Amino acid sequence: MVKEGLLYAKSHEWIEVDGKEGKVGISDYAQHLLGDIVFVELPEEDAEIDKEDSFGVVESVKAASDVYMPVTGKIIEINEELEDEPELLNKDAYKNFIMKIEILDESQLDDLLTKEQYEAYIETIEHE
Amino acid sequence: MIKRTPLYETHVKYNGKIVDFAGWELPIQYQGIKEEHEAVREDAGIFDVSHMGEIFVEGKDSEKFVDYLVTNDVTALVDNQVLYSPMCNEAGGVVDDLLVYRYNKEKYLLVVNAGNIDKDFNWMSSQADNFDVKLRNESDAYGDVALQGPKAQEILQQLTSFTLQEIKFFYFSEEVMIGEYPCIVSRTGYTGEDGFEIYVKAEDTAGLFELIYKAGKKFNLQLAGLGARDTLRFEAGLPLYGNELGDTVSPLESSLGFFVKLDRNDFIGKDVLVKQKAEGLSRKLVGFELIGKGIARHGYEVCSEDGKVIGEVTTGYQLPGTKKSVGVALVDIEYKSLETQIFVKLRNKLIEAKVAKKSFYNKKYKK
């Protein structure tokens, strides 16, 4: 399931843009690939992280996967609920964001995928 | 070339998530590792383990030969008994760990790990010169299905007139008809639960698997993949070749001393192991519990407080249904005692841990 109204990175993170801010999470496709999520390593508040750099780690029973910044930004809030209930990402990957960021370079949003583009992208990797 | 078991089509049909494991296309999971893990602990799970290797040893010297190959005492077995044992090289490292099935003194079945079949067969053949034995690698001729969990016997009993109760823990019968399929059935497994491993002709495997799966539905029998197989065996403190065991680690270091009988006939690696035991080990496998946050994975470095590397994680998980992050590591001997403070290097950060028992579950075998 790909949600309308969000922008997606090819590394399977989403961002919901609200002015200069954005909520960031992982896509439903990503949580499905990972399986049962048991741990989320959250970033530090106030950290500035470049686009495509790792901001944390999502671990399932089987493996650890880095999660990447969709755009360059400053962390303004982290979703601490995930520390105790990482499985929320399995339950609803869109309702449960990982963090809120201040978007430092809005032009980078143009590089991200729309719902339709992301769906098409998933198609192509599924058939590889 | 990647291989498929006789159950490949079955896995696809039931939406198994197929991965490459030791050169085999097998399902890592169907519904999810957590659900499958819990099903095996509560009710039952069925696994495809057809990738395991089956090597038969036959001939006058079979008992002597197998006893010479492995570290455990094969001469102590009676007919239809099964024995777990490491098999060492001359340096005392572990070539493989295997199950020895004794038909009689002149016929044994050795069940070996999938990734080691060729290596094992070549190794065994190279050691056979002075023995009157014939070795046959029958791995492709057999499928193997593991039915594990507290409901395993009840499920399987519906399908056979053989009284399964008669097969005790670590025994087998080579003449069990399950439905229309002739099978070898042993009360063995790799989960810490009661259950069976069922060997069947390759061409009968899919039919047998479906038969058991259907008969188990009302007992909440679940299809279980390699993911749950690994979390279950790890939780029960059972070693995995390639993680806890390897060519350059001795079975004493891997804490398998119970399966190494030094006061008996000669076997390969004995001299080195006797010496190791007399001089004391330099490293040992221990369990640990992470105190800080994170999950220690296979291959991560284990350090002392000042960052000196003192070992390596062999397996680590946050176990399904728990919040505990635990693991097993091979560490320098001075860190082996329970409660010792150690650190695991996670993405360049040292996370505190303490040495703990390496079994995180009380096994529920029917003895």
C-alpha cells in the first residue's frame, strides 16, 4: 500500500511536507520487506543530516537496515513511542512517523517520487 | 548453481518468502518469524529441511569407522538410536556437526548440514582407506520434513498406525508408514521442543508435507521457515555450523565438551583436544545479555571496557515476544564467567553487556 500525498525516496522512506517541516517514516513496502520490527535506533534531536545519509537503523528479527534522509534536514522531533513499541511500524507505517525534520533544502523535494512514481518503482524492483 | 528442494513449488504455493540459503532456495518465512516461532512453542510448526545431507555408511567396519570420525562415543549406541556429535579435523577444528543414526553395527546414516555435504563426503571418503566400509551420498534421494512442537505427536499419530510413543527421544524407526508414504522417523529436532524429523523419498516429500499440514490445521500447525528455525534453535542454546562452530574452532571452545568423549578409542582430532583440555582453553563460547540498547548481530566485535577486541558475536537476536536483546559470543577465556561485563561494538559504539547462560529457553523434550 502506497499512501497518497506523501513523497518517497528510492530507499523506501516517505516524507509528509508541511511548509518548511516534514514528517519522515518508512513505507509500508519497507516494513513488509523487513518483517517483524523489534528495534528502532532514533537520531539525536537537533542533528543536521545530509540527504541520503543514514539517520537511524530499523531492525527486524532477522536483520538491521539503515534508514536514510530523503532530503537534508535538521531533526526537530523524534517519535519516542517507537523506542518501546517498534512494532508500530509494522502496524501502520504511515501513521507512525520516525521523526520530524526542518527541511534545509526544499529544492531536493523535486528529486523524490510521487505515489504513482513510487508504485511504478516498486513494480520494477519486484520484477528484477 | 542454486538448488531447490522437492518442496520448492509447495513454498511458492503458500507464499513463502524465498531466499538463498547455503546455495538452496528456501523460505525464510511465510506469515512472519514471530508468529511461526510462537506456533512451534505453543502448538506445532512444520519445516522443510530437505536440504540437509544424508550419507550412508555400510560394511563390516562401519561402527569402528564412524566412531573414528566423530568425537562422541558411537560404540555406546544401540540399534535405532541417534547420537549428536561434532566431527573434527586433525587440528581439532570442526568439519561439521551431525546426527548419527545406527541401524546396526554395519549400517549407519549420517545427517549433515546442507552447506557441508560435499566437504563432509570428501572428508569421510579420505578417511576410509583402512576400513571395510562403503559410503553413499543419498542427499538428493531424500526429502526431510521437521514437525516440531508440543502437538507434533498428536498431529502425526492421526496419519499412522505406528505407535509413535514407542520412539523415544533420540531414537528412530525406519519403518513408519505415514499415509501411503514409507518414512524414517526420529524423535529429534532443532527447536528445543518435542517433535520429529521425517525422512522420505524425494518424490514423496511434497505429498507427505501436504498431508501433515492438512492434518495439523485443527491443532494450529503453522508452516515455518528458516527464520523461525534459527530463532528457535538459538533460543534453545543449540549451535549452528558457520556461527558457533567452524573449521578453526574446537568443540571444547564451542562449549560442546559433553559431546566429546576423550577417554575412549582413537578418533580424529583427539590428540589436539586432549592437549587443549590439559593446558586449558584460550577462548570459549558464552551467552550474553545486552544492557544497553541495540541488537548484537553475527560477526560484531566483542570488546573490553577500554575497547580492546576480546571476541566476536556468533549469533544475536532480540528474541520474538521478548524485549531482551541476547546473543552468543566466542570470547577470550578470562571473560567466560557469568555476569562478567563485556561490550559489543554496534555501529562503532560500545554497548554494555553481561555474560549470561547461553540457553535462553528451557527445552521441553519428551525423555
